[in-house]
Amino acid sequence: QVQLVESGGGLVQAGGSLRLSCAASGRTVREPGMGWFRQAPGKEREFVAAISWSGGGTLYVDSVKGRFTISRDNFKNTLYLQMTSLRPEDTAVYYCAAGPVLGTTPSRWTYWGQGTQVTVSS
């Protein structure tokens, strides 16, 4: 079992920055891939970014490339999402996920956190 707990969400102005964290516990080595998804009200859960165990492989949705950076610290069992140049359309509940391989669809991931709200005001 893997437990994931997100933190760092909040209210920011457009153009601002925010860093999300996801603390993982349990048998994390069995689910080496980690990623971030987001979901706005009335919309489907959307892939944001993913990272391999080593940190050497990353994926981003086109809309966040150049603005968001995913990283991880395996010694702390923590996943991060550094968000810059935030836009109102980034407003959503952000979820971290863990799974055996990287993928852009939620069904490819095994474990999920409860989410943290990010609101970007215009």
C-alpha cells in the first residue's frame, strides 16, 4: 500500500508562483512512477506532469511546459510541482499519483492523494 498526501495549495494572483508537495509513505518502490493530475469543477481529471523514479524522465501536458517543473526527492519520499506564471485556467484541485509506469490517463495510476486546491485569481 502507498499513501499520498498533497499540500501547498492556495490562492494566488495570475502570474504568481506556488509549489505543491506530495508526501508518500508505504511500499513506494513498488510504484516507482509519480505524477500530478488536476480536475476543475465539471471537467474530467487532466494529466499535468509525471516523473520517473530516478527523476531522469519527465512528461508535461503542453499547456504547462515551460511554466511547471516536476521533481522528486526519494530520500524524503516527496514529490513536488513548482508552478510559475500561473493562469486562471490552472485553477483546479491538484492530485498526486503513484504507479508502476508513467502514463497520461488516470487509469494507468494505482494510488491517489486526496487533492489540494489551487485557485488563480485574475
